[in-house]
Amino acid sequence: QFSCGSSDMFMNHMDYTDDNCRTMFTKGQAEVMYNQIVNGQRSSFKNALSACFYETDAAVKRIVLPTDTICNLNFRPVVRVKNEGMTVINSGTIFYRVDNGNFIPFNLNQPLGIQEEAFITLPVINVSEGDHTLTISFEKPNNKPQDDNTSNDLLSINFYAYDGGFSTPAPFKEDFEFSSFPPANWNIDNRGTPNTWDLAGVSAYDQGNYSIFINNLNYNSNPSGTRDALITEDYDVSQIGLPNLKFDYAYCRVNSNRFDSLIVYYSLDCGERWTPIFRNGGITLATAPDRNTLFTPTADQWKTVHLTLPFAVGQNKVRFKFENICGWGNALYLDNINVFGTPQTQIREEKNIEVKVYPNPVTDLALVSLPVKHPFTTAEIYNALGQKISTQKVFQSIVEIQTHNLANGPCYIHLSGEGYSQVVPIVVNKR
């Protein structure tokens, strides 16, 4: 069947074509069903009890910090909890203890909606160097003696703690104006290649004399995927409220086939594990037009990135990594790396939005399902090297992701908007 100048999509379950291949719902069908269940005549389903859910179910899902090894003898544990029941949890108590000590109560300071989760930062604990066990339990939801499912109330992690040394108190700003590079206690990880980060005689917005840069033109003829990381020292952000990270950068490509990427990470355990908080590359990273000779930015060819860091609230060891992924593009510049605090009353607990991808692994087309009310405005697709492949606007709760520009293997969908940022992994398996 043809209509509106194109072939009709007959593979959906609600099409009346006599065809045995029924594999999906259309975006419009999904929107109608979702709206009916969430906001329409079937919205009572949201609160209906079944054999799949308990009425009250407070769960400890994961101990985020400490990890199995932590470089800190004084730290604030971070735990991910979830309301897995069908009743809003307005109050509750998280109990925690180290080794065989007494359990210490910590009152939940925010409501948890139905099937909602949150990251909770606990008070500082002090441990000696060596092996320890941290135990967390989530109890007394809505002042009940216990919830309806006690099997997920308790979680423990074994970890080894050691003293990772001094951390510099925040706020701090590194503007590279002392003309020595790298700064004291910073490191470069360039996997043994001779070309890497270096000092540059130009500064962001012409507000100084120096910045740093990496010349991706200077690599050999097959540098694709080479990573060069600039790693800061540890910073103590425990006294500055809500930590923020700002930095200035400038970049241009050679052309649409030769471009580079920048990923910024944080670590709470002296670099044992890294979590990305900023990822960009290619045309959306560029601040100037393409050129095939060495790029030197003018005052108006810089951009500023501002990231809030709610995961780092109260932590006394946070370090950052700025990683260039070479695609044989042009020069990338960084300047004015700045960590500062804003009042803690502005803190919003980080919560993952429920995002589903169908199918996963994906062949030619993936459908990303979002809640009807969600904060996302942009979907960016990255390959396994961290290179941005495509960007598209998010206008509704069903997003189509085409895979024709993606190689087989792991890829990432970066959803962002209205202060939210979330990464969803997918696996591409084209026939």
C-alpha cells in the first residue's frame, strides 16, 4: 500500500494488511497507548496491585561508593535506592554500618514516587586502612515496621581502603598562566605516543596569555581512536555546597570525515573508575569553520561548558579527566578549568529517567521509549570510540534511531535537556 508518496508501514500489529510479519507498533500507536495508561481512562493501572508488584517495597539497588577499592579513609557513601512498590514512599530510614559496628540511621529526605529511584549521599564515615564491609538497609517505609518484600532491603559490599594522600581544597581555577605544564600533581596519559597535550600561547576570549592544546593534525597517517588524557589532582569539594565544573574550549575539524572528540570524566576513587559527564565531537564540538591547516582560535572562537556535579556533594576526593579522542582532525584547546560551589539548597538528587530501547540489540532501526513527560530535547549517538555519529531533536516520547552510520558493536545514546543528562547503551548487530 502507498499513501502520501511513500510505502505504508504494514509491519505494525494494528495494521489490517493480510501479512504474517507483525513486529512493532507505530510511534502514534505507542503514544496513544502510553497516554491512555498514564493520563487517560486506564490510568488506574498505575496503582493496580498484581503478582508482579508489592504495595510497599523499598529496595537498596546498588552501593555506588565505596567501590571494591577506595583511596580514602574518610568518605561519604553513596547508595542508589528505589521504590519498587505501588505506593509513594514519603518517609523511610536508611541504616548503615561498617564491619560489625552498630547500625546508624539516616532519614530519607525526599519522597520516592512509584517505581522511582534516587542516589542518596550518607554522612562521612571513617575507616582504618585495610579490608572492610559496608552494609546498607532501607527500612520503615512510611513508618511501617517492614515493607511487603524484605528480600531487597539489605545490601553489603566488601572494599579495601587506603590513604590516597592530600587533596587540594576547592574552589580552584587552573588558567595555565604560570607557563609550566602540566600543573603540579596533574598527569598526562597518552598511551606512549609522542604527540599529546601541551602549552599554547593563546588564551580563552583573549583574557590571558596561555591555554593548553593537542594538535590532532600532528599524528601519523592512521591515528584514529588514539586517546590522550589530561588528569587533574584530587580536590576536596566537601565544603563548597553543590560543586560545579566550568571550562572553556575551542576546536575546529579538518572536514566531515576528519574530526576529533572530547570526553570529560570524574572519579571518586583516585582514578580506579571513571564516569563520563561530558561527551562531544565533530561538528557539534566545533567552534570555528573547518580548515586543513593548524587551527589557532581567535577571541570569539571559544565556548564555555558548565556542569553541575550533584554526585560529588560532600566528597573530599574528586578528580577529573579531559580526554581527546583523535580522528585526525585539528587542534583542540582547553582553558580556565574551574571547580566552584553554589548553595546546597539548589541540589536536585540525580534520578535516572525510565528509558527503554526496542529492540536491543538493534539491526536497522531502534525505537527509544520515554515517559510522556520527560526533560530531554536532544539525542546524540556515539560509537565505541566516543565519536559522535549523529544528533537529533527529541519532540515526543518515541524517538527513532537509525543505525546505517553505525558499525556493529556497542554504541551509546546520550539524552540531554533541561539540566538532565543520561546515557543509554545499545548494541548494533546489523545483518
